[in-house]
Amino acid sequence: MDPLLSGDVGLAEILIVLLKVVVAFAALLIGVMLMVWFERKLVADMQNRLGPNRAGPFGVLQTLADGIKLFFKEELSPQNADPFVYRLAPYLSLIPAFLVFAVVPIAGNFSGDNDGVVTMFGHETLMQVADPQIGILLVLAMSSVAVYGIMLAGWSSGSKYPLLGSVRATSQMVSYEAALGLSVATVLIVAGSLSTNLIVDGQAGGRWNLWMTGLVPFVVFLIAGTAELNRPPFDLVEAEQELVGGFHTEYTALRFAMFFLAEFMNTVTMSAIIVTLFFGGPSGPSFGLDGWFADYVLGFGYFFAKLLVFLFVFVWFRATLPRLRYDQLMDLGWKLLIPLALGWFLVVAAVKVAIDTTWNVAVVLGVAAAGLLLGGMLLKLAIRSGSEHRTDEFVGGDR
């Protein structure tokens, strides 16, 4: 446990926490800058283009150049905008992304009995800014708060296109948060803790939650997380062909840059959360190594490699998948992902209870499978009945 949580707080512990905050903040900003370059370069390669190639080697400083340009642009405010809320909205989108990353362990030796604890300046600490007992609940709370920034940005702009984008964002995020939360709940049943450090520690030795919970929660979390990020193919919030620019149409200069920064920062943090929940975070084989290399370098190497895979996956989605229609977006969330995540959660919970109470696991699985099959059939009949009813009304002239 961190010294701040144990109650034994001294000047050294406070300085260590401040150092971790500064390092995490700087690393996240640099990571976002590189992520923007990585996405632009990778999409260009997939489309047989060059991509950024002027500012810096291989165009790696192009994002910095764009940021400097936006910083010096003139700030414009729409005539019908609500001034206070219009200025507040970008911060409500940006700050939650920083807070989510604070509970992600990015390094540490999780082999043996180390539990990710490292020694820094003679004091034991964790390679994360904070490890609250409600760690993963903080992630879900911050993802819920982030929607307020988008919603208020669209409403306060005083324009119809941003308002439509914010309404889309609200309904989309609320719809997919249910599936996201159910997939996380399945992981928590297996992990037995809300602490992100303990979740990673429970996956040491290759016991990833990807295998312990089955593939379904991971697939649901990946799809729902993509929708939460408003990334393709779920980018109806910013659909340029329909809404000009979506909720940030009326934003310029630094405030637009904050929304842009928040979008890519959320992509990095969501990838980090996926790695933490399902792929063991920085845990991995130590090869008999110990000391500072195993504590800092090896763990961070594992974490960064896993993170890079999912950053590539999100860019791959953007470059290859067409945008869904809005009715398809809602159908996928409410008719497929939520029932699937809920059913799988009940199955995992039943198996967990069976193991704890020495029941016959095979019998419990059979009963759960039968219940899921029956529930799926009833859900399918209800959806088909509703679709036929709407079709009959439309054909009959009741529009």
C-alpha cells in the first residue's frame, strides 16, 4: 500500500508522490503527441500515402508544430454561446483523462511476492500515481464525467450542429457504459479486488484475465470502449459529412486543441486500462532478473509493448471500418452487447459461487447455459416482434 494510504506520511513520501505526478503528466503528454504522429503515419501507410514527413525526423515533430500553431491562433466565441460553460467544457473533457491514468500501474516487478512494490529514494512505493481501494470504480466514474464536457460543449455553443453532436454523444456513451461496466464487473469477480495493483498482481505468472474470464468480456470491453472514445466506426458524434465537426464545431485555437488532446489521451488511457484488466499490465516473466532492471525497465517494457498493440488496433479500426448508422449503433449496444455482457457475467458469477461452495461446476454450467439460451431466444423473439410491429405501422401509413 502507498504510504499516503497507510497514514504514515512524511516529507519524502509527499515528494515521491509529487515526482510521480509530474512524471506521469509529462509522459502522458509526450505519449499523446507521439500517438497522434503514430496514427497519422500508420493510416497514411495503410492508404499508400506518405503522411507527416516535414517537421522533424520522419515527421515526428508535426504534432508539436500543429500544437504551437493552435496555441497562437485567435480565440473565437459564438454570439449565442453561454460564455462560462463554453469555456469550462474543454477542461471537463481533458481532466478525467489525466485522472484515469493516475491509477494505472506502468511498471514494477510482479513476480514472486513483490506485488509491484519498488524502492524509490529509500522508500517503498508503487509505479503508479495512486492505488485507491476503489481504483477501477474511479475509471468508470471518470468515463462518466467525461461525457459532461462533450454534452456541455455542444449545448453551450448555441448552434444546431454541435447540439446534435452532443445529444448523440450522450445517448451513445450512456448506452455503451452499461456493457462496459458489466464486462468490468466480470473481471472484478475473478480478481476479487477493485485495486488496479491487485488486479495486475492476480494476473502474474500468465494468469491473464483474458483466459480466466473467457474472451467475451474482453471483446465486449474493446467494442464498448471504442464507442466510449467516439472513435471509428462509432464516430457519429463528430461525423463530418453530417454534423460539420460535431460537438466542437464552434471551438477554435487552444480550446479546440484541448478537445483534440483529450480524444487522443483517452485513447491511450483506454488502451492502458485494457492492458491492466485483461493482459496483466506490466507483469511478465522476470527471467530470474532482480533489482532496478526488473523493477523499472522490464515491467515498463512489458506494459509499453502491450499498450502499443492496442494503440495499433484502434488505428486499424479507423483505417478499415466504415462508420455505422445511428440505428445500427444503438442496436449493437442494447440488443447485443448488453445482453451478452450480462449473460456472461451471470455465468462467471455462478461458476465462482459453485467453486466457493463445492457445488458441481458442470451442473451449474449446464443450468447457466440453458438459461442463457432461453433468454437469448426470448430476446430475439421480442426484437423481431418489435421490428415487425414498426414495419406494419409504417406500411399502414401511420408514420
